Amino acid sequence: MKDFKYLLVSFLLLVPIILNAQTKLPSFFGDNMVLQQKDTINIWGTDFPNTTIKITTGWGENSITKADFNGKWSTKIKTPKADKKPYKLIIEGSNKLVFKNVLLGEVWLASGQSNMEMPVKGYPNTPINGSNEAILNAKNSNIRLFHTNRQTSLTPLENVIGKWTEATPKTVANFSAVAYFFGKKLNTVLDVPIGLINSSWGGASAEAWTDKESLKQFEDIVLPIKIPKKGVMHAPTLLYNGMIAPFIGFNIKGAIWNQGETNRTRPEQYKKLLPVMIKGWRDKWNIGDFSFYMCQVAPFYYGTGEYSPFIVESQVYIMKTVKNTGLATSTDIGNCHTIHAPEKIQIGNRLAYWALAKDYNFEAIAYSGPIYKSMEIFERNKIRVLFEKTDRDRGLTNYTNNKDLKGFQIAGDDQIFYPAKAKIAWNKSIIIWSDKVSNPVAVRYAFGNCILGTLYNTAGIPAASFRTDNWDNVNRKNPPKTKN
């Protein structure tokens, strides 16, 4: 009798598997997909328990594995160098699947909030400059797009809704602009197929994209016990579970990230939170410290007292302290009246410069804008500011028609900032002064409520906003004053 009960329970547990079983793979294994070249890639799925699974590839690598007691199976396949030749990938188990038009190339994951989600065609009444021409010329069989449908979960999911498509005017129009322009630049320069996975959600917080285990160290972040009816994109870990976890194991080259606006009022927390999120992703993918390139939060008028430069300051800190990260600066292309800056082509290109320089060994190009390094008092009433990443040995410039440098402020011990004059010095530094400040001690650049930048390196990449003081950190309720 006891054995019968045991067999009955075992049978009942297997019923869902048996009823649903056949050879299945997650949606991102399918026709038109791009697999990471020159790698040992993971392939996995489900079938009837103990079913033998045979993998046959068009490039000559094959594998045999077996589904376990729960019907799950996985295997590894080597991929050669990309050659732009379309292949078939055949999976044979209880049934036969044939994936067609498969390419080998470079695969990148794109994530974040609305500035990443924003499609090439733009949002209603919110354009992307150059989008019409980009859509017109979008047909390219060597760029493949995977758009992940929105979904949330309290626990990590194993699949998403979406499919791979070739780049055409129709598919590109509805795909992430930042991701597409990033991938288009890589495809043009590298001349290999590019696969882009877009998994983003407008308004999302960084903690929503972070796994549960990583968030346990933040006492002020409360994990949800149910899915909220409103603001689900802010709820910790829910987007990670629904839109990142399913991809873990799918081989990628790296990730691009456009997010920060939602976390702008918590910049100090962001300095720790985003690195924890990055580490969590890297640990779970288990393919090393893959590249993670951020888009700078662009200038926008959030309202009195809310400054985006504080979150930019956190992004610069992360770039300096977290291995294999970068920051595509956008101090010059924000829009005070829309949070969705229209210059997505430039942002995509600037992200691509980081990847081309750091991942693909294009050593001759500049990839970062000038980053504040240090300051010193100069001639008693002036301040000299020194920078890192000034376009190799070529230095600084005012890239906008050689007009006066703008966006600089200077203050004395009274912590009152005044608009300042600035000039580029011969040793790739900036000299800043104001007739109203006789003994200056601090400088700020593009650090305010939607102040656009004018300082670039000679490659045309803008400097990130910065400050030399920490006064607002000490006294947030009574920040330094600004006078004309």
C-alpha cells in the first residue's frame, strides 16, 4: 500500500510534465537569432523526462544530452568566428525543431527605463532626430532584434515573450533607438552580425532590475510579497525576475544601460545599488566581468531643487570604481522640456565608442568625455581644473562654434556660487574665475537645474557635469546659493 501511494504521488507530480512535454526551448532560441561567435554557448530546454536530445549545427558542432527527471536539459556548443553565413540549428528530442537563418556574431543586452525603451520612431509628440532617414535605410539582414515584452514576477521566470527579427524599416521603427544605433555602429565598423536584446521598461528603478539575493544588503529596500497594482516598474526585483532572469545563460558580449532618472533623488544609494546590480548579473551569467556601459542621465528640468547632476556624479563614480564599465556622456544634448532627449543617434554612437575601444581593440579612437580629476588655486583668484580622458593627447575644446565656455560656476568660503568665466589652458586644463569671487575655493560645471554643457574633448565627446565641493552632501536642506 505504501509503495502504491508513493507511485501515485510520483505519477501525479509527473502529470504536468507529461501533459506539457515535448521538445521546447525559451523564445530567444529561434529563427533569425544571433549566437555569440568564438564562444562555448549554452543551449537548454525541456522535454519528456529522460529523453535523449540531439543538437546538430550548420557549422559542424554537434552535441547529445538527456533530459533529467524533471524534463530539463542543457548542453554546450562551440561557435566559430562569424562569417555572415545563415545556418540551421536542429534540436531533436521527442519532436524535431529546426531553427533557420541563424547567424554567429556579437550579442548585446540593452536594459533600463524609458530612454532605452524609446523606439526609433519616437514617442507621441516626442521625436528622435534623424529617425525618418534611419527607418528608411534600416534594412540589414546582419542586424537582428529581440524585443522583450513587459512582464513581472515574484520569482525568477524561465521564459519571455518575444522573437528575433531581421532589421527592416518596420522592425527598427518599433525597436529601442539607443540599442539600435549602438548596434548599427558596431555592425558598420566590425562587419559582423549583431544581435540586440532589448529588455527595458519606462520609469523603472534600478532595484526593480536587481535580483532578490543582491538586494538583501539594503535595509531600506523592502522586497514585495505581492505584485502591486500601481508602480510595478518601481517594485524591487520584479523586472529582474520577469525580464532578465530568463536570459541568464544565453551568451552575450556585454550590456548597455540607460537608467537613473527614477533614482535621481537617491544618488548616494545609487553609488552602491547599481554596482550590486551589475555584480548580481555578472555572477549569475558566470561568463566573467562582461562590459557594462551606461548612458549619462541627460539634463532636464525636474523642478526646483531637483538636480540631475547628483545622479550623474554617482554614474561617474561607478565608472571609476567598477571594473569594465563606461559612461556615454550627454551633458550637451539634454532638453529642459522633455525627459526624452531626441539625440539618440549620438547616444548610441557614444556607447559604441566604448565597446569598440574596450571590447574590440580600436585603440586609436576616443571613447570617453573629459572627466574631472583635480583642482588647484591659480594666481590667487582663479581655479585650475584638471581632467582625465581628454582624447588621448589632443586635449579640450569648446566644440560649439568656438563660443565662450559656459556652464561654469565658482564660489568662495561663503558657499555662494556665481557664473564664472572659463578658458582652456595649454596643458589640457580649464582656468575659471569671476570678478565677484576674490578667494575661490570651489567650482561647478553644468551642475544645476538643466544646464547644458559646452566643454568637449577634441573628438567631440562632452565632459560630464562635475563639482569640486561636497557641500550639498553635508547640508542637503540648505544647499549652496547661486547668484547672477
